[in-house]
Amino acid sequence: MEGQWGSSIHEQHRQIQEAMKTNPTQGIAKIKEYLGKQNNTPLNIAITGETGSGKSTFINAFRGINNSDEGAAPTGVVETTTEVEPYPHPNLPNVTLWDLPGVGTPNFPADEYLKKVGFERFDFFIIIAACRFKENDVKLALEIKRMGRKFYFLCSKIDIDMYNEERSQRNFDKQKTLKAIRDNCIKGLLDQGIEAPQVFLVSSFELHLFDFHLLEETLERELPAHKRNAFVYALPNISKEIIKKKKEAYQGQIKYHAAVSSVGAAVPIPGLSVAVDVALVKKVVEDYVTGFGLDERSLRRLADSSGVPYSELVSVMTSQLGATTITLELIQRLLSQLAKEVALMVAEEVSRFFIVIGIPVAMCLSGYATYRVLHFLLDQVADDAQRVFEKAVK
Ligand code: GDP
């Protein structure tokens, strides 16, 4: 399936290039369709495990939501998930995390579980336990496999285990201890009949520590190609690597935005020799800002969950794009300030751009300006995201 999806994306790129050469209007329509699909691909992540295992806390942490925030999955050991509950990503309506009841609860007996939760809609399953996976978890994993879906084991609350180990061991070694816990957990699952179990040790209170990055890398690698961007955009900004990946995913689309902008309503910008489709730039930059969690609501949520005051998070941003309403005027003003940057474009670069996208030369200048502008603004937003992340974890 992976190969199929991969080649179909490759094929779409080829078709776009071909159409741009022979019939640019059709080419632009194809690009719009491609971008629409890329940015609205549904991604449904199932989180299952016994009550109290930490499902809700993980769902909230992944979405960058504090347990006490509005829209948070209810947490606390007495809460019981009795229904399949969807929790949409706050900034990406196409991405949903689903809180599933534990296997074997009265309404969800083990033998009917997958049918009752509607397993077909889920892209993959994360099975959570506080490092002791029980018979029901194993049964479920085997059943998920039989249904042709993937599953991953997540040991939650690893911070508690580490704290306890640190207190009880004289020569505490963090890495050795983590490995011992992981190996022990894998052995338990192997003994219960799971082949090559994938186990990740996570603290939902500190996603940037422990194995969350390994879980993220594994999922990204194992997801079909057409789902990867949706997943990367939905990730919490909890490491330099994730911020870099998001930036690369957005960068990969810039040439297409640029091509679309070259047929859009271009507006003259003071100081710039070419007109630019400001409305398009505004829309794309808004996506960058929410994608990197730099809009006001996301930053307030981050302030809540990190305990770092909102004003301090805002103070480290320099792009002028975060924590504000992005207006056409703001974009126009920024473009004017960027005039020098964009004016540096040389004929050689413009013609290279022409070859990459297959766009006719006459449409190139304005499109190329958009291309440069978007790269520049994306760099700025991603740099802000990195500074905000560093501030939040300090
Ligand atoms: P659910 O019933 O599976 O949804 O479990 P909850 O998310 O409600 O978590 C149960 C309890 O474990 C709550 O008191 C959480 O605060 C706590 N908890 C969940 N995840 C973690 C974690 O990673 N570390 C620590 N220390 N506590 C956690």
C-alpha cells in the first residue's frame, strides 16, 4: 500500500508538471486539488487501554491541551470511558484522536470490541498501559493485526517509574533504566505471543523527554505517504526535529502555492517590482502560524500546560506573525519590508523555477516572488516556533 500511495503522489506531481506545460489552467486546477487533498486528508488515531492507564492525558498532551482546558478529554482515575469519544485536533479539523473504552468493559466485550468501536475508520491504534500489558491488551493487538491494522504499545507514566527507580537505585543510570523497563515490557509481550512488539515509554506530562520522538518517527515512517503531512502538521512542537519536519512539509508545498498565486489577483507592493497575490500569501501564512501553534489560542494553551506566562512566550517571537490577527495590510507591510530580499531574484533563478514547476515564463515573476516570500516567512515562523518551544520547556 505504501508503495502504491508513494507512487501515486509521484504520479500526481508528474501530471501537474505535464498539465502546466500544455494547459496551465488545467494544471492550476490539478494543483489546487492536490493541495486540498494534502491538507484535508483525514487522520484518525485510536487510543485504547484500561481506565486509568493515561489515555485521556495522552490525547490532551498530543493536542497541546491542558487536562483542565475546555475541549480536554476528561481525566482522573475515577472517570471511565464508556463510549468511543472523538477529540479533534484544535487546529486541524481533519485530525482526530479517539478515546476508546478498555477492552472487556461491559458494553465492549473482547470478542466484539473492534466491530463495536468501528475499527475501519482508524489509521492505527495506540494501546496504552502503565507498563504492564494484560491479556486483554494482547488479545486486542492480535485482533487488530488480523484486521490488517497497525498497533503500537505505549507505556504511560514513565516519569513515575523513573522517579521511583532513581530513588531506589544507588548508581542510577537513566538510559540503562529506560532500556531495562523497555526490554522487560517487550519480553512480557513476546511471552504473550506478540511478534516484534513496538513499545514506547512516554510521559504525557513531558512529551519532549523519553520515547515520544521514537513513536513519532515510527508512525511517520509506517503511515501511507498521503497521510504523512496530516500527521506531521498535527504533531505537538516539542522538539527541534519536529519543528524542522513541519517546516520541510510546508516547504514542499510552496512551489504549488507559488504556481497558484501566479494566476491569482496580484497586488502591487510598494518597493517591489512585481505584484504579489497577497490574499494567497495571507492564507498560507495563517496556516503556518496555526500549524506551528503560534496563534493566540494555541499560545495560551501552551502557557497553561507549560506554566510559562503567555507574555513570556510572546516576547521571544520576532516574526510579527504570531499571536496576532493576520490581515492583508500586515502581509502587505511585511512584503514591503521584504522588498530587498525579493528583489534579489535573478533571471537564472526564475528560469530554474520555471523548469521545476513547468509554469509559463510570463506567469513566473509574480509566482516566483510569492515563492521567495513564502520561504522567507516560513523560516521566520519556524524560528519563532523553535524559540517558543525552548522558552516553554525551560
Ligand atoms: P484514562 O482513564 O486512561 O483516560 O486515564 P487518565 O488520562 O485519566 O489518567 C489517569 C491518571 O493518571 C490521572 O490522574 C493522570 O493525571 C495520571 N497520568 C496520566 N498520564 C500520566 C503520565 O504520563 N505521568 C503521570 N505522572 N501521571 C499520568
